[in-house]
Amino acid sequence: MAKSVTIQMRRSGTASAVPATLLAGEPAVNVSDKKLYSSDGSTVFQVAPSMAEHAAKAPLESPTFTGTPASTTAAVDTNTTQVATTAFVVGQAASATPLADGTAAVGTSTRFARADHVHPTDTTRAPLASPTFTGTPAAPTAAAGTNTTQVATTAFVATAVSNLVASAPAALDTLNELSAALGNDANFATTMTNALAGKEATFTAIDGGTY
């Protein structure tokens, strides 16, 4: 014949009420809060969370937190599935001065640049406005006869001078030689006109015979 066992359980209908004392292993329930209590003979404790407390917990899979969730901050440059705190993100800001010039590279650093970072002036590049070049600057040579703001190279100038001289004899292929040939007279044309005007015409009659 089966024996029946009767378990006496203390209970309370007052919200948030906790039994003051319980015998070791004696159960008690708060029917208002739906919380179960027991004791180890000296301390009363809650055996399990209530349904309301359980519902307030986040699930292990795809939890959606509220409020201000917090976590431990990973070490700088950590690259795992560990949760990143705001302190970790701020700590990933690079502190090195940006390079002005160098070889292009994708890079492997996990650090990011700050929004207000400033690159140093690149002294290996000339400004667009009023540049001052050093060494032996070079440029494309314009076509002969070009008359624009395009840069003139030494080759362009040499061609222009050559075209100006053309096939003049060696004794007259410089401005100095031409000036000397004209007696260094800036008013050579006037001088020649006046000289010719002072000459008198002389005619000599020659007997041509009869006809």
C-alpha cells in the first residue's frame, strides 16, 4: 500500500515578504511574488528566481540589452569575437603622427585615425602657386611659334632663336654683328636718307653720231 506524504509549506500573500526563519530544508513560498524560499538551518535563501526575475534575464542567443550594458574592456589591438566596450574603441585611436609621403600600402594596423588629425607639410612637393623648383626642372616642349602662358623650355628657346637667325651668314647671325654692320647707328635709315639727299646729279653728254 502506497504511503502518502504531506509536505507542510509556509506561504505568504504579501508582496516582497521573506520568511524570517525556516527549518533546514523547510520550504516557503510567496504566492504574490511567486518566489520559493528554503533554509540551511541558519540562513533563509531564495531557491530559484521568480518568473518575473527570469523574464528580466537576457537569453544566451541573440540577447537584446537595455539600459547601459557594461563589460570588461579588451586589451588594445585585440581582434577576436570579444565584446568591444566604448573604452576599447577609444583606445584604438592611433597616436602616431601621420606620414606626409611614402610608398603606398594597404596597411595591417587595427588602429584608426582621429578625425582632427593633420598631415605635416610635404617639403618634397612644390606648391601650385608660385613654386620654386630646385635641381633641373623639366617640362614638355611647346611647338615652335607657341605664344601662350605655357612654360618655355631651353629647347623651345633654342628653336625660336634658330628660326630667327634662319640662314644668315655667320658674320651677321647675332644682334651685335648686325649692329656693327650698321655702324652702331640707331637712326641708320635717317642717316642714309640724308646722305643721299646731299648728292648732286651729274650728267655728261656723249656724242652718239648721226642717223
